[in-house]
Amino acid sequence: MRPSSRGAPAGPFGPDWLRERLARLLPEFPDVPLCIAFSGGVDSTALLAALVQLRCDGLRLRAVHVDHGLHPNAKRWSAHCRKLARQLGVALKVSSVSVPQERGASPEEAARTARYRCLAGQLRAGEVLLTAHTQDDQLETVLLQLLRGCGLPGLAAMAAVAPLGSGRIARPLLGCSRAHLESWVRAREIPWIEDDTNLDERFDRNYLRRRVLPAVRERWPAAGAAVARTARHAAQAQGLLTALAQADLERASDGAALSVKALRALPPQRRCNLLRLWIARGGRMVPDTRRLEEIAGPLIEARADAHPRVEWTGEGGMGRRCIVTRQADLLSLAEDRPVLDPAARAAQVAWDWRASSCCRLPDGGALELARDRHGPVDLDALPPQLAVTWRRGGERLRVRRGGPRRALKSLLREAHVPPTERERLPLVLADGALIAAADLWMDDSVRAAPDAPHRGRFVWRKRARTPA
């Protein structure tokens, strides 16, 4: 089936409108590969059908449908998307995801997180993901963020273009209403999916859409355009704050850590601004205002020997616990992982490294002895059986040929290894003697000479690999 334009009413949406919009958002358009997030709803159906009409521009086009498996009709929806994509001549991939059902977590947020993680993983290098978010979606998002007490990033809502995975995400329909898209699709008699969960007013967005916004639009018909304009202003202001935070971050960075001295030289507002960027760049969920101010204030002003820390989890209790720790003059960012219980810490894990190059650790990580012709470890100097254990105090290593034996505690402190990581650091023993501290240091007794024929290196995987 090819959508026809015969008898279609004129309106603000259509192939020509979309071409102009994409050219503004993507300077290299149409010479850029596009991937459409295709749910089968009216919005993404309109986007996909209009893009098909632009095929004459030489577009490279494909689509991805994410099956959450949460609705009884999920399989039927996937089948509908396959059929319509086939009729439109667009290659479609259906990806199934598992949505974690964690206690206290928002099911909407969990599904959204799983969907975007899946879509980001599907993107190829240089590809742009197109989503069909509309002006109505932007209005709903801004109002929901306001009701949650958001800052400027929340008011900026959904960006028209942003990085995602190995490519970018673009939302070309933010200037178009849902009603115009539905009118365009109806005129061409293209079928779409009606998701009945959109009627469930237990979900905040549905309640806002069905109960609140009709009254808002009745009083303020241009509310969607006005709020979209506010979101653009907020995004511009946030861009300036991000640029300031980047400049402050460059001055305060000490490797992956932050200098407390540099942070103290900044006013409180700039400290918070810098900390938001630092935490986000570290791949963690930015904490709420109270915890952010706790980091920017009491944690930074604490005594150097106090070792204070601030902890938080993702929205709705989802995700791993994140930790900012203070050690002397440095702030470190860590993600909490399972901590070994006292019994496990006191035990040793036997490791026949010749039979298996990978030693599984009780906390879910692994220590690997990888063969590497340029590696620093002389494999011929190792006994067949090694043992892995954890710090108990007093460990020493001779890390330089002919140098003194150094206390592991001093090496960790000088390297600014966060306390949470020190607790999990695997130590390798050979015949009861310490020969390596994870992949950070090794003892001179097993160091490979330049002419050593069999060499390798230790690799500490803090999370064990999962099968592909």
C-alpha cells in the first residue's frame, strides 16, 4: 500500500512540511540514514507514511518496533506493524524488551527507560532515530515536569535533536498537533493502533491528557504552541548553564574526581550546576535537590579525614545506588555494587588459571588472566594454582624493580581509588604471597622480562560479562 494524496485536505503536516522540518534539524538531510521508532499509533504511522513519500529524495529508511510484552495485544500490535511496514516497503525490526517491575517504581518510567535503552542499542553509527513526539506530547511533558518541581532541564522537556547511543535522536513533529496528524492519516485511510491503556487515568499522563488539558485548551487554545515556546527558551538557558558547568568542570577535574578546593572557590549555585554535569557525564542519575545541595554544602565543607558520603537511587527507587564520596581533597563518584559479606572476604577463591582464564568473583564480577604478547605478567613465573582474596590490612607489593615493598593502602590512597572500590578489590596470591592487586599493580616477582616468551595481563571486570 502506498499512501495517496488524492482528496487529502491541506494542512500543516505532509511530506513537504516534513522535508522542510528535517532539513532544519539535520543539516546533512537527506544524506543521512534514518530509523523510525514505529509503535503503530497514529503519530508514528503518520511519520512513517510521510517519509515513504520522500523516498524520491534518496532517503535511507528503516523502522524499529519495540514490544514491551506488557499488553495482552502486544503480539497483535507487532503483527500490525510488520504488515503495514511491508505494505509501505520499509524494512522493520521488532525488538522485544523486558520491563523490570520494581516495587515503588513508576511502570510508565520503567517502560520508557527500557524502550529508549533498546532503541539506543539498535542505532547504527551515524544513524538518526526519528520519534513521532508531537506538540501535545511536549505540552504534557512540560506540565508534568512542573508538577514534579523540576528545574530548567525539565522545563526544556524534549529536545528537537539530541545524542543517543551511537547516533542521534530527532523529533521533527514537535511543532505539529496530534489532531493534524490524525486528520492526515484518516484522509489516506491508513490503519493505526489504538492503545486502550491510554484511557487508564491511573497514569499521570493519561489523567492530564483526558481531564486537565481539554479545560486548558478551551480557555487557552494556543497553549500547546505557547508551552513549546517556553520549552525552547528553557533549552537555550540550559545550554548556557551547561557551557558554564563545562568550563568549571575543566578547572575542577582531577582525573575522574573533582577537587574540593576548586569547588569551594565557586558560589553554591555554580557548585550545584557543575555537580549536575559531572554526575550526568559519569552516567549516573542526577539526585534530587536535597541530596545535590548536601553534596555541594556539608560534604564539601566536612573535615578532610571525615570520609563523608551521599547516596541516592534512580527515580522511583529504580536502578543501582549511586554514591559521591569525599576523600581528603577529592570527590569521587561511584555506583554501589554488591559488597562482600565478612565470610566471603575472609575466604579465598581457588583459581586454576591454566584450565580457565577467568575467575568468577562472589560479587558478580570476574578477574581474567588474558594472554597478551605485550602483557606485563610472565606466565612462566606463575604456579598452576592461584588464589583470589580481599584486603585484610598490611598487604605489600614491590611495584618497581629493585624498589621498596610498598603498602597497598598507600598505593590506593595515592591513586585516589574510591573507598567503595577498595572494599571489592581482588588480590591475587601465588603460594600465599601477594602478586597482584586486581589489574592496578603487580609484584616485581612476576614481571615479564623483555624476552619473556609467554606473557599476559590481569583484567578486572567489575561486572561479569553476560552472554550476547
